[in-house]
Amino acid sequence: MKHRKSIDLRSDRPVRTRYAQFELHKALKDLSSWEMLGAECDVCQRQSWFDSGAIMRWVGADMTLFALQPRLKCQCGNRDGNKLMIGLMRRD
């Protein structure tokens, strides 16, 4: 949602989340505009939400979620077993 002065008022937390384990075949460009991309660490259970546009510019819009998942690294240093999540943005 945009403020009248073009300030992005995006919430950092989604309304609902789901693990992307059954949607790993999707490309980043196939995500809807109201879906947020996030990750959860397998060791410390920390959750983090990403800017999908920045991820697409960094790795390309054609990359699948299956290829993106092994690249996830938590702040605790863990790279193994991290899971992608898809969240739905608020409709404020």
C-alpha cells in the first residue's frame, strides 16, 4: 500500500504463512504480488521476510524456489535445513 507521498507502507509481517514445500517448482516470477517470501532457520527457528523484488533482481526471476532454498543462510550461520515460507500481505 502506498502513502499519498509515495511512501511504501508495507507491513513486515504477513497475515498468514505457509511452508513452500509443495510449491518449490514455482519460479520467483510466478509469485503473486500479495505474496511475501520468507525463511525459517532449522536450528534457531528464526523467521525472516524478504523483499521479493530485490531477490528477483539478485538471482533472476526465472529461478525456482527449489534452487533458492539451498542458498539461505541464517544469522546464526546455519545453511542446512532452512525452509522457505510464503506469506500473504495485509489488505489494509
